[in-house]
Amino acid sequence: MKIALAQFNPTVGDFAGNTTRILALAQRAKERGADLAVFSELCICGYLPQDLLERPAFIERNLKELKQLAAKLALPAIVGFVGKTKTKNGTGSGIANKAALLSGGKVVFEQSKMLLPTYDVFDESRYFQPATEQKTFEFGSEKLGITICEDVWNDKNFWAVRRYDRDPVTELVGQGTTVLINISASPYTIDKRALRVDMLRSIALSHQLPIVYVNQVGGNDSLIFDGASEALTLDGKVAAQAAAFEEDLVLFDTATGQGEIHGQPPEEIAYAYRALVQGTRDYVHKCRFEKTLVGLSGGIDSAVVAAIAVDALGAENVLGVSMPGPFSSQGSKADAQAVAQNLGIELKTIPISAVFDAYRATLKPVFGARKPDVTEENIQARIRGNYLMALSNKFGSMVLSTGNKSELAVGYCTLYGDMAGGLAVISDVPKLMVYELAKFINRQKEIIPRATIEKPPSAELRANQKDEDSLPPYDVLDRILKAYIEDLRSPQEIADKYGFELKLVREIALLVDRSEYKRKQAAPGLKITSRAFGFGRPFPIAQRFIP
Amino acid sequence: MKIALAQFNPTVGDFAGNTTRILALAQRAKERGADLAVFSELCICGYLPQDLLERPAFIERNLKELKQLAAKLALPAIVGFVGKTKTKNGTGSGIANKAALLSGGKVVFEQSKMLLPTYDVFDESRYFQPATEQKTFEFGSEKLGITICEDVWNDKNFWAVRRYDRDPVTELVGQGTTVLINISASPYTIDKRALRVDMLRSIALSHQLPIVYVNQVGGNDSLIFDGASEALTLDGKVAAQAAAFEEDLVLFDTATGQGEIHGQPPEEIAYAYRALVQGTRDYVHKCRFEKTLVGLSGGIDSAVVAAIAVDALGAENVLGVSMPGPFSSQGSKADAQAVAQNLGIELKTIPISAVFDAYRATLKPVFGARKPDVTEENIQARIRGNYLMALSNKFGSMVLSTGNKSELAVGYCTLYGDMAGGLAVISDVPKLMVYELAKFINRQKEIIPRATIEKPPSAELRANQKDEDSLPPYDVLDRILKAYIEDLRSPQEIADKYGFELKLVREIALLVDRSEYKRKQAAPGLKITSRAFGFGRPFPIAQRFIP
């Protein structure tokens, strides 16, 4: 059986757009001789629909689209949708995350997802009832075992610790499955691609089964799906592979074990860069914007964000804004100009000094003889935030904010100032990785000025300010942050592991916890690590736990 | 058996503070002759701990506190804590939301929560494993059936539609329970108090059982717990009742069916007002602030917020800030002064015109000949936001933002402007209810000037602006919003129900959905309705569903 792995970029709730893409890809699959096209999880409504799932009209529309798809599809296909499901005595939500096999104008088989992820950014137990049983379906020459995303992430041979007691794959294998299908909406995180192929290989080998894995591609809000769909033969070889971060269709023949291999960036830094580009492009476009604004300080963060934006949207859709203040160095102003020039984007310069003076003069009667402190630093950052928002309002562009994860973690950023914007492009990128991205961006030619990369990081909000006046060096800070936030290690464990002073680690951990109030009001950011700030990390503000 | 219903105000993660309160209340219960003290759900760590539950050190600390409590308690007690639980073959989180009966220096009985709420603000399936069975425990003269919060919210005689297939209460009754205990952390929402007593009465009557219900009191982040613990006799009479919104201890005698009744505000508007006062006080104090700032525009929203803040924190801890601009009316300036005077709070006046002029002059070269539009309106709002934040930074006060739910729903508010602040006191209060609160506040004497209540609402950001230029009248808008947001009705259903034009309802529904990007960056707000914006309503931004 020739199976087409059809990965496309759905927009949440865009039923007309999503089904148009499904029909077009099915047509292509048919023309290329496929017997079956496989699409991704919840592809009719797009993933992550969140509380749209509470609206009955949303569910009804998705069911109507499923029916119409069945009637119109050029060939049999497996699609993901929100289906009605049996309830126990009328209890439960009555809906499930489902796969449908559409053939001959109708739905011939349905399978609900059994393992509902409810951790990190996933909250499927909030909405869905799980499958109570897993069934194979005989189709053509094969006995298909259809699973949905998390259903394959629980293999007892692969994971030292498993989340779920049941294993849908084993249950399907027991029923004589000849091809294991998995439809996914599995967001990109660093190093997940390698983990995924290892995990799928383990299943293929231990069960001696070919696997067809089809993943969503594209960004929806904070999540970036990499696609990278693939088929593995029963000896664990990747026989078919789709491109990453773009719509694609590749064929896999279950009879011969042959398939098409499309290229992907091999290095993780290139892959992460592509994720950020895709996430930026999709967020801007799916929010109905074309044009964006980036405040260019001359520092590395804003330079990297501008480069990503240009790659995502085109130089003509990115406006750089230099907003020099009383503590901006000549070097920074020159670096901002250089990066704009290198990227071929327009740069506007709007100084903040006159407005800053007006704030200080107006506030003087209230502040009296009190010395300048963080207040005046924040006013400068907020004037810049206001400028960008004013340009956004006047010209209909989206502000891309430029803070990195290390700053956001410890609150080294200004609410409504540098935190202002529609999308925080690198808010899940640790500072050291920002440097890696800068070097990657500069590989072909120098985009980000060498001076920007080499100078010590500074917010330039007071004379001679350096990040290291307030924070440990980033090679120390980033290790503490990863261990504390992503790996949930205690300060003692972190101090022991790296030989850092316990007092320092405790201070940083407390800063992270106490800065939650800022992050609650941060612009949505693109997730690329195993644990990003934002909706996947609900954390109380008014709490007093000492880590 | 004399049971003490011991409701107190825990702070999330404040283990030392929480156990100190538990021990003090237990001592009081002992002195008053109680045989058993009952505390609320997760009282050792405080509710809602969210992702603190992912930290092993948090769990360990809570277990250590439980052990110490057992050793120190003056009398037997039931407390809520996070317990270890059996896993199936090592799968699952291994922790449960538990009640412990402490007696004779040790834990003599543990019961896990069976029904884990995973909807609205609750995400307990994210963290906990459910009880697989429910057991009674013989203690003194009684057979205790111990349930935790949601466990009693699933009575088949009371609910037309039930969420869960199992009913822990019925299972306990089948084992001969003589007293049903429920320990809760059940947040206040409008009209929930009446629902709760009806629901408990239904259980008491249908099972012919006395019920002891102990609820958490106080605010933690967005949630406000009303306490209002109560005991019902088997004939459904409320025999014991604790106060609302304050720590309290009342006794109930299972032998005689007698108990103490402490008063509660009878009217719902008074109860809601108390909720907002408590929520404000606790958020400010638990975030380690004493002093607050309120921008007083002369409008009703800021007047109501200032009145709540004064009640919560004392007049000496509330600073009013009048920030007149080019479109502020004389009436509004006078009204701001009047409300400050009536409340006995200091008022500072900081005009925005000079700074506004500086912004316009600086931006003129960029804006060219473009006409003033929403950009200039937003700049004014953002200057005010910046002033408040500058005062906050300089003097260490928390900004209380003043937007109401109706505005926030349709995006009739400025990001980083009037939306700026540490706590959004009335962001879950619909505009019409803001008027009700104002009238309630004015009952004893006029606090909020009559002119403030009677004038048509206006943002005063351009000449002759009125809310009704952009929005339908609030008595129309608020009905649409409640039906759409809280009751999940479709525009068609809403138009049919109220006789509104379908086109208007659709426009409002779309405005609600399209304003999600603003709300994602809103200050945390106090929840008082069945569905507040914020973490209990995860909603995608870049989505295209047409409601």
C-alpha cells in the first residue's frame, strides 16, 4: 500500500482554509499514486484549539467539515478531528480527540486518542474523554493500527519511567496490526527530533512493525510544529521523511519499504533557527499582520530578532527603530545602523531624551529630592515601548519584542517597556543560545556586527551599566536556569552538580520565582525548550515557598 | 462528637505561616472542647499551588510539616496535604490531593481525592492521581467519610448533568458512614454560596447524613475563597456556619445536631464586595506590599476600586493619582478630588499634557501629516500607566488597575496604559455590576460622587468621546457578554434569547475573540464570575473561528 504522509500548516479555527489544504494535498497524493493519505492530529480545526473546544458551534462545524471532506476527497484518507464519543451514564465531556478513516465518501472507521497529555502546554484531560479500547482496521492489504500523538510516547522498552499504565501500541500489536499509523501535533523543542526518531525506531524494532508518523507543521501562538513526518520500516530504518517547517508530501510503500526522503537541516542550531523563523512568520500572518517593528538597540538580542523577522517576513516588512537615550553609547547607535543596513531594512531613529526630560520634569514635584534609581531606568524602557506601540497603532505593524529567556527568568526586563509587543520572538531562547544563533546567522556573511557580538551585554539605562553588575556571567546563569526551570532541580542539587555557590543558586532561584508577576504580563513567546514560561508553566505569584 | 470547623487563610508555599495558624486554631478548638478539628483542602501548602507541585522539594517540605503537625497538634485533626500515592507499575505522578487524620502524634488515616476537577481554573489532573477507592474510618463514636472538595459535587439527585461516573459520597454511605466530612478550597463566584448549601442539603437529605464542610478562606492570586464553612444535620438544616471572608472557628456537635452560627452578609452584592476587598487585601499583602496606587479619572471604575482598596488596606495605604489630560473634563477632575476626599486618601495630581506634547513633537517627523487616531488616545493612556508605574517603582507601592470586565472583554482598553498594574481589582466585574457596587458603597454615606455615577461613561481620550460611540449600551453589552463568555452561547442563541440583532451580537462576539491578545498581557484580576478571563480560560490568539 502506498501511503502519502501529508503534512500541512493548519490555522486554529480556520475550517475553510484547513479543509482546502487537505483537499489539495489529497489531490496531489492521488496524482502521485497513493492509496491512502495520512494527515495530522486535529488537522480539521488545527492544534491547539484550547477553550474553543468548549463551544458547541466549534465542534459542530468541525463535524460538518469532516462529512464534507469525506464526500470530496480524491482518495481514502486519515484525518484528525474532534468527535463525539460515548459517555458513561451521561458523565464526561462527550468529545474525543479522534482519527477518522474516510473512504468511499464516508467515515468508515474512527479511533479516539487513549493517552491524553496533561502536562506542560497540554491540557487534553480538560476537554477530551480517552479511548477505552484500541481497535485495528483492515484496509486494503493492511491491518491499520491508528494512534494519535501521545499514544506512541509510552513504550515500556524505551522509557525508563512511563506516564501511563496502558500502551495503545501493544494493544494494537496484539490484534495483528501490520502498519502502525500515528497522527500527531507534536511541538518542536530542542533535541526532540532525535528523541522522536529513536523512540519510533524502538517501537518498530521491538514490535517488528512499519510505522507511519505524520506531524503538524507551522506555528500556532507559542507552539511551533516542525512537521518532519516520517515512515520507518520494521527494521527501524527511516524510509520516508518530509521536510521540516514547511508543508510537504512524501510517499511510503508498505509493500517494498521504499519511500522518499526530503532534506532537513542537520544541525540543531539551524533547526532551532528555522523554528523561530516559522513561528514568527505564522504568528504574524495568522494574526492578520504583514508588517513588523523591531526596536534596534545595537545589542545582540534585537539584532537576532531582526534577522529572524527578515527571514520570516521579508526585509520590506521589518522596520528597525533606533531609540537612543542619554546612556546609549555611540557604538550601540552605530551597531543598530549596521545591522539594519546588513539586513536591508529601513531604520527610523526616534530619540527618547525630550520625552524622558518631560517625564522627569513633570514627576519632579512628586519625587522631590529622591535620587535616580530603577524608576528612571524603567521610564526610558517604557518610552521606547510606547514609541513602538505608537508606530504599531499608526501604521498597523506588529511589535516584535526582543527579550531573551535568561532576562525574563530573573526579571531583568521592564514591564510595558522592552517587554511590550505582540510576539516575544526569543523569550524562550537562553542568552548563550542567542550568541549561537548570531553566529549561525553570520555564517554566510556578516549580518550581526562583530562589535554587537563581542561587547559586554548592557541595557544602557544608566551610566556604564553592564548586565554582569546585576547578574552572574551568562555561562553560569544559563546553567542554573536550565537546571532549575527545565529540569526542576533544587538549588542544592544545582550547586552540587556544577560546583556553584549554594547562596548564589538560591538567590537566582528566588529571583526566578519572584519575577513571575512580570512574566504574567509578558507578550506570548515562541516555545523551543522543554519548559517555556507562559501558559505551559502555570505558577502562582503571591506565594512564599523558599526554593 | 464535637467537631471544630477551622477555616483559615493560608498563603501558597508559606509552610511555616500555615502550620502556625493550624496549630493556633487547633489550640482554640481544644480549649473550646472540640474532639476533632477539621481544616481545609491542601491547607498545609495553600491552594492553588500550580506548578510548585512539580518541585520535589515542595512535596517533601509539605510531608515534613504534616509529620511535625501530627506531633504538635493539641487535638485530633483532619488536614489537607499533598501525599505520596501508589502508582500502577511506576506510571503516573505518584502524588495525590489528600486528607490526613492526625491523632495521637501520628497520621492514622489518609484518603485521596477521587474526583479531580480539570476545568475552568482547576487543573488537578495535571498533578494528581485520583483515589481508586473511598474508605470510611471509625473514629470515636463516629464512622467518618472523608471527601475532598469536588468529591461532593457529583450527586446524581442534585445535578441534571454530572461530570463524573463515580460518586465518592455514595461509596462512603454504602460503608456505613455516620458523618460526611468535606474539606474544600472552593473559590467564591457569584451565587455559588446558595448553590453550595442547596447541594449539601440535597446530599444530607438523600443519604440522611450530617455533613461537615470546611472551606479555605482568603485570596491567593486571582482566586478568592469565601470560607463560609458549615455543618448540616441529616434533615438538611444548617446547624453550624462560619463567617465569610475571615478566619473563623465554629463548633458542631454530631450527637445533638447543635452548632454555632456566625453571620454572613445576606445580599449577594455585599458578599461580592467583601470578596473583592478580601482578594485585594490578600494579593497586596501576600505579594509583600503595604501601599497601593489608584489612578483616579473621575469615572466610576476607578472610584469603586479606590473604595475597595481603602476598605482592604486602610486610607493611609491608598494614594489616588489624578492625571488630567487635554480631554479631561472639569467635572472629571472635580469628581476625582471628591472621591479622594470622601475616602480620606491623599491625591496627587500629575498632568499628562507636557509629556503628551513631547511624544507628539518627537513622533511628528515619523507620523508626518497623518491625522490623530487611536494612536494618540493610546499614548495618553500609556503616559498615565507610566506615571503610575514610576510612582510604584519610586515608592514601592502596587498599582491597582481599574478596568472592568465589559471593557476587557471587547478590548476597549489600552495595553500598557489603563491595563497596567499589579492587580486588576474589578477586571471580572461587568460594568453594570460596577454601578451596583457603587450604589452599595454609597449606602451609608456618599463616597462615590453622584455625578460620577450619573454621567455617561467616557475614556476622555478625544473630544466629546463616549463609550456608547464605540459600544452598545452596557445593559445590552453585558447580557451579550455573559451569555457568550460564561454560558458559552452562540450569537444566534443570544440574539434569539434577548431579541438583539444577530449582526450586533456577532460583532461583539468577534470583538471578544479578537481581543484575546490584549488580555494575554493583562494584570492578574480577581475572579468573581463563573468564567473570568485569565488562566482559567486558555484561548488561542492566532485563530480564525467565526463565532
